[in-house]
Amino acid sequence: MNRSDLADLRRDYAGKPLTKGAVDRDPFVQFGIWLDEALTAEITDANAMTLATADASGRPSSRVVLLKGFDETGFVFFTNYESQKGRDLSSNPNASLSFFWPQLHRQVIVNGAAARVSREESENYFKSRPYESQLGAWASAQSSVLGSRADLDAKFDEMRRRFGNDVPLPTFWGGFRVAADRIELWQGRANRLHDRIVYRLAGGSWVIERLSP
């Protein structure tokens, strides 16, 4: 297969039926069920999600980040606040998250507003990171122009000498929590007649609806 075959590149889906009556009334409970099933299926990077943001002018950008926690308050990831995504969310908090688990013929789309987590929460997570990842947070001015790989490696070594074995949380680094107001479950089905169930927050309660595929 090569690029000339892209138009013919497809596969059929044969996922389990998904109905309004079968899902939990709480979208976070339902998400947890699906995430557990993805983890049990040993899907590589099951917590990977595409984060879409837009800057103050509305220009969008997206990248893959890792989910590091979730509950009824939202979905949490960590980053450099001075990165492209950090700057976007500081000026325009609207965000979208997308999980794709192809082995289960499933995806989940989350929409909501992002806000920084507490400094304490960022501190606790930062301390749990591998030592080298802690140094990397200091060494990389994420999303800025870099002269060479050698410059980055030199900065990493400089941070190792500076901090030794006790690396503090950078002031420019921490978590965001996306407070969901819409969560869509997508289950691939035969003939492109997929099942789509959406949870929509209305008046403080979750409304569950079926969408056309």
C-alpha cells in the first residue's frame, strides 16, 4: 500500500451496541468504565488524548498529551504554562479532548473550559515524576525556538548541576483541569452507522441524547 491508495484505506467496525439505556447516568462513571476496559485491553498509551486549543484570535492547534487524573470536577493534564497550549488556554480557556481506542472501536470527546489546578496539586504530581523528567521541565522552554539539540542537552546538564537531587517545581509549570460540559461517546458499528451518545450539561444536570452517526 502507498499514498495513492489512501482513498481506499478503510476498515469496518464491529463494536458492541451502545444505547442510552445502557450507559451510566453519570458521564464520569461511564468514562471510567470505558477507560478501565481500554487499560484491561492493554491498549498502548490508553490515557493519551488529543488536546485542541485556540489562541485569542481563534487560530486552532492540537497535540497529544496524557491524562493524569479525572473526577467529577474534570480531566487533568500537566504542562509548561508558557508553551503554546499554556498560552492558548490562558487567553481562551475553551478546550476539547479526544481519546481514541481503535482496538475497541471507540472514541470519547470532551468539551469544556480549562483552568489551572492548585499549586499544591501541581507540586504533588511533579514530585511523583521521574528525576530526569523533573529536570526536563526546567531545561525546556517549551514551544520556543531552539538553536540545536546540543543546546537542549547542555541546558539539561546545567539543571542537573544546579539542583542536584532536589528538583523544585518550576513556577512556569503545572496542571490544567478541563471542566467538562459535554462528553460524547462514540462506538464504531457496521456500515458506518455508528452509535453516538452525548452527555450535555444543562442547568446543572446531565442530559443524555443520541446523535446521528
